[in-house]
Amino acid sequence: MKVLVTGPTGAVGQYILEMLMTTGYDVRVLALPDSMHRINFRDRIEMVPGELSDDIALEEALKDIDIVFHAALVSPPPAMKPETMNAVNIEGTRNLLKACAGKIKRFVLVSSNNVYAPHRSPAMWPLLDDALRQAHGNPQQAALGESLIAAEDLVFEAAERGEIEYSILRPTVTAGRKCPFIESMVTTILRNPDNLEMQRRMWDMMQWSHGTDIASAALLVAEHEKAVNQCFLVAGAEPVTIYDVQALMWEVMNVGKSDNPYAEIASRNNMGIPKFEPRKLHALGWRPQVGVKQCIAEVLGRLEFYSSAAIKMPAHLLDE
């Protein structure tokens, strides 16, 4: 069976590609020409340079393809103008779906939990797979949510016309090699470990999803008969606050010590109630494998603070 991955260097796409290398699939990727040198496993896959606006590249990329993993979408945190997000998420998905019509077995779209209406009160938890969709947040966040909802709607419409079968994944905050939100949080804690109340209110309760776990969900739904034309929330098992992140950072940076000064405030601020519950994936047998502590260790490793006697770090070192 032959599969296509779009966005193979992205936060999720790179993990989908990595996991596909452990299977018997023949793999092809569609990637921007200036990103080709960053694609892993180049000696084992087919590569087509091009954009989602390039009909010729799409035709070449989709030749004899059975399954498409569409991970080339802008996802949170938004770092682009709304026009750019619309061009990538809406028009790019529209072009890809048009090229796929009647040719493939399954279209797997990697969307985001950003499409869901806010569930800020614990009385509304857990949020489930088919919860109401609603763009929200500041203007840029709302624009991102609108573009992702529009991309999903294009998939729904193509399925209603009988052109494709689909599975849509809606991951929570993505952890892994590309996780700007989590890196920003870790850096904030390193800079100002004693005053996190504002960040606690801003970032609320979280349940991260590691790229590896999102990829395993993508491969699962790509062929599962019960995943046809279904939407799936993807979320880690651990509800965490910024205080939990701080306490876990201390554990990673102080191996062998047990006098964690942040453990008590972390415990006091976490009710232990899951905010997200991916029931549909659980019903298919999926379970997240990468915990929050490992996600934090990866970020600290990239920041070169994997081992330290103290959680505080001079701000000027973080700016280098």
C-alpha cells in the first residue's frame, strides 16, 4: 500500500513519517522545495517538491496513492497572518481534496482541538470528540480556528459528495521536536519561577499530545473500519497546570533529589480532573505512551538545561 504525507517536516508530519518507516507502507512525501533537505529517511522514500497550490505537483504526488496523511496545516500557536493561514489551511486543503477525489481509500486530516468551543469550567469537563466547534480567542487565534474549521468542512463536503472517506484528528497542544508553545512556557518558568499566577490564568489546565502519540493515532485511523468518516480528539492522559510543569522541570533538572520545592503548590492547583477525553480513540485501542515529564525533558535538553542544580537561570543566557 502506498501513502502520501504532506508537511513531513512539521510538528506532527515528521512523526507520521517516522512511524511509517516501521511499517510495510511505501511512502511518498509532498514538501516545499526549500524544506527538502530537512526531510528524514530520504533514501527510503519518494519525494515530490511542490506546494498545495501546484496542480502538477499534486498530480505527481497522488499517483497510485491509497492513503493521504494531510499534516501540512498551520496549527497553534498561530504565527502567520490570517490570509496566509487561509491560503494554507483552506485553499491548500481544497486543492488537495480536489486532486484526491475518487482516487484514494482514506484521507487523514490533522486538525487541532483549537476548533472546539471553549470549555474553561471544570463543570464542562471532559470535552469529548464531537463537542461543538467554535473559533475563539484573540483575533489571530480566532482566525486560525476559523481556517481549521473551514478545512474540516471541506473534508465533510467531499465525503458527502462521495469523493473520499476521511478520518480527522484534533490533537491538543503538540509536544515533541517542534513545540513553540511548550518551549515558551518552559522558558517563562526558567526566567521567573516565583511568579506564575498570571500564566496560570492564561494557560489554564492542559493535556499535551506528543507527536509520537498523534502519529500512532493517525496510522490507526488510516485503515480502521470504525474510523471511517469520524473525528477524533487526541489528548495525553495527564491533566497539568503550569505549576505541574514547574515541578516536573525541577525533577528533571535535579535527578536524585526529593525535596521538590514546587511539589506542594503543584498538587494544590491540580484537581486531577481530565479536561479532554478521547473516547473514540480509546475505543479503537489507542493509548498515549509519552508522558508530560518526558516532553519536558526533551525541551530542556534542547535548551541545554537538562542537568542543573537550580531551576533559575540568568535571563541573558536564555537570550543567546
